Amino acid sequence: EEEQYLPFLIRVIIDGDGCIHRTTKGSAAFYVVSMSKDFILWLKNIFEQKFFMNDMHISQSKAGLWKIETSLQVNLFKLMAIVYPFPYGMSRKYNALREMFRDYNRNNLNNFIWNE
């Protein structure tokens, strides 16, 4: 079944047209950009319905670029577990994601998600 390949497809999309970065508050976040609103809506459906992510935000820039993004910590955990479980292919974003979480969580242990 094709759905088993979704994590690989999403990884290629993020590696090519996405970014894993730190927010101004120091937490990890990711986004994907596209000129196609339909493509961004398809990604939103995959993230929410197949990967069980919440709080996915869609916006459009003045240049017409569509963006889907999130900085919700539980979504980044799901991204690591489902899309970036191993350092194959382009490992730069895999490494960046893990380093951000190590640094962020080391400095914010009292506010960690399972302490809520």
C-alpha cells in the first residue's frame, strides 16, 4: 500500500522545500513552502490525518508563496519519530532537528511536555 511510503515522501518534501529551525523563543519548528495552495492543503491533510499532528498553520506571503508550519513540541516529536527516524539521505535536517531538541530541552527541563 502506498501509505507506507508517506514518511519518505514527506521527508523528501521537507528536505527540498522545507526548513527545520529555531523559533525566536528557542524551540524547534518546521515549515514547508510551495506556490500551490492545493499542495499545502494536501500536506495539511497528511500531517493531521496520517501523522496525527495538530496546530498546523497555513499562510500566504505577499509574493504568493504558501506556507504550512508548526512549532508545537508534540508535532516535532512526531516528525522525528515518523519522518526522521534515521540519518539517511540528506542528514543535515535530521541532525538539526535532534540538536535543537537536545539544546532546547536541556535548557527547559521544567517546562518539558510530559511535565505539564
